[in-house]
Amino acid sequence: MTAPTIYVNLSYRHMKAEELDFLALQGLQPELYFSGEDIDSTAPEAFNALQAEFASRKFKPIWHAPFFDLNLGAHDPKIRAVSLDRLTWSIDLAKRFGADQIVIHPGFGPYVLGKNFSHWFDRARPALDTVIAHAEKAGLRIAFENIYDACPDDLAALIEPYPEKVAGVCFDTGHFNLFSQTAMKTWLERLGNRLFECHLHDNLGSEDDHIAVEDGTVKYGPLVSWLNAREPAKRPLLTLEMEQKTHVIKSVTRVKNWFAGPVETL
């Protein structure tokens, strides 16, 4: 079976001709990330130039929103307001670049998981409503990423009130390896068709190392089986999150090998 398109997360400081040529040569697509500082310091002309660079290489990017210090359910209303502003700006820029999907960190940390999640969600709900509506109008799907989550319950509760075609989850394998107390198979079965994207990277179980797929302690077997059991149109997008080119090259080969044999479809 033909392997799916593979994306690579690319921050603004790496959006140089050499990096873009590397992706094009490898047959990869970019997931673009602009930080809050990038948002404030980048001139409109620079965005125009980037659009031309991507068009010349026939890129069809997806997007990763800024996340440092942002929290849609923060106690401080000004932090909630800034978070909402950053995310709506990102959706607008993603639409301008032709993206149809954006990854967002919800902003809740380990101190709000479980019994405290409902309080965070109550504070976040007005901003979430706005973000979801803004993305839907722009023609983008939102994939909310697992960070400190021990299980899929809180993310499933976050997306449940919203349209299935707009709100889903980005399953990050590295974060899963560090923080999850629930089996990978349970995550995949619970999220099902609302799993819009997978961030693929590895670590040794103690730090968020972002090393090559299968170079660490992540056990990918359940994910590989789950992906191969699904029709291609129902699979999440697959995005590598690592900076070293050698790690990207190794990961691309290994991920493509996941789809090398015959498969059954659900």
C-alpha cells in the first residue's frame, strides 16, 4: 500500500531555502509554526515572500498554533484574551497559506487534569466556542494536542460539544510516552475518527527529546496496526516533530515501512 503524505513541523526560524529544498527533495510537506514573538516581529512582506517560496515548491502546508504561556482556560481573563487573540490570528494566517488543519495546545497543565478539568473547561468554553466557530468559517479543522494527559478523557470531553468535522485531537506519541497512564490502544479506540493528526517523535521516557521514530522507548505497534486497519481517507495526518535532518530521514523511512505490507481496512 502507498504510504500517506508525511509532514514535518517547521518553525519560522527554519523556513529558509535550504530547509524548504530538503523537504521538497524528500517528498515531504510542512506543518508551519509561528511563535507569539514571530507574530509580533514579522513584517507582512515576509509572509508574502514565504507564500511565494511555498508555492514554488508546491507545498500544501498544515499549521501549528503558538502555545508558550497561552491558556484558554486561565484564571486570569487577560491571559484568556491574549490566548484567544493569538489563536484567531493563527487561524487567519493558516487560511491565507491554504492550510486546512491547525494543531492547538488547549493550555491546561497537569494541575487541572481529572477532577479539576471541568473548572478549566467552564472558564475556557467562551474562547473555545469562538475559536471553533472561527476555524469552521475559515474551512480549517482543529486538532487539540495531548500534552500532560494521562488518558484521553479530558480531550474527548473538550471536543465532544463541537462538530465532528471541525474539532478533533492530535495524538502526540512523545507526550504519550512521558505522561500517559493509559494504553495506546485505548487512546486510539476512544478517539477513533476524531483523531485528526499524529505527531510522531520519540524519547527515552524522561525528557521530551524529539528524536527519530523508533530510536527511543515509544512502542509504536498499536498505532501501526490501527493505522493499517483503517481506510486511507479515515487515517489521521502524520507529522514528524524533530529538527535534525538525520532524524527526519530515518523517521521517514521507518514510517513508510509501516505501510509496506498488505493491510485490512475497517
